[in-house]
Amino acid sequence: MLAIAFQVGELRLALPASFVVELLPRRTLRPLALAPDGVIGLLPFRGTLTPVVDLCRLALGRDSRPLRSTRLMVLSLPQDPGQRLVGLLAENVLDLVAMGDTLPGLAVAGAPWLGEHLAHSAGLPQLVDPMQLLPAELAALYQQAAPA
């Protein structure tokens, strides 16, 4: 299995490629009034308005830098019923790495989405659990939108 490696400031992270629907260059988003922390706007994507989370804003309190390697990763996350789409903006989205042996990561208060480190990849990227990544307010919006 493969993972997409990227950076959030100095942090080297990765997420399983199986969640990724599409990688897009950084683009202008539709504003979202009263957005939850970390949500920077809405991306028109395949007939939907997909919320986008800036990982640098979420983890570091600053916006992702406008680099050529700053990319928007559109993820498909399972939800009962069906799926939900979410966009993640991150810096230096450049590498595919093999997911193999892992080393335990440290549990960080307020960041339950950080998991184990990939043992045989340069920089020992830490795995991101996309199911734990959404700000609670955004995850609650998805639950309200689901049919009963």
C-alpha cells in the first residue's frame, strides 16, 4: 500500500493514498461564513461543494505557504450511508511512499489524527488518520446532513 507524503510546517506527514480521490493545485475557494477552525472555504468538485481544511492552520495556527508544491488533496471518507468528500491543503505534497513497518508515535493532546511513523521512509513521516482529522464542528455538520 502507498501513502502520500507532505509537510505541515516542519512536520513530515503521510496519509494512505487509498483515501485520495484527486490531487489538485492550490486554487481560490468559495468563502464559508462562520467556518469551523481550520476550514478555509468550499471547493466546487464534481457537482458538490466540498469543505477544505488547511492543515497548517489546523496544526500550526498559520496558513499554508503559497508554494508550487502546496496541493489540495480531495479525500473520500466513509460515512453511513455512503461517503463524504473533504479537501486537505498541505505543503510539499511531492512523494509517494510505501506503507510498511511503523514505529509508535506520541499521543498529542488535541491531535488524535496523528498516528504511527513510517519506519523505512525518509524523514519518518507520521501517518495521519483522515477519519480523526475533521474539526468537531465540521464533522457534526456532516452528521446533520446525513438522512435519517
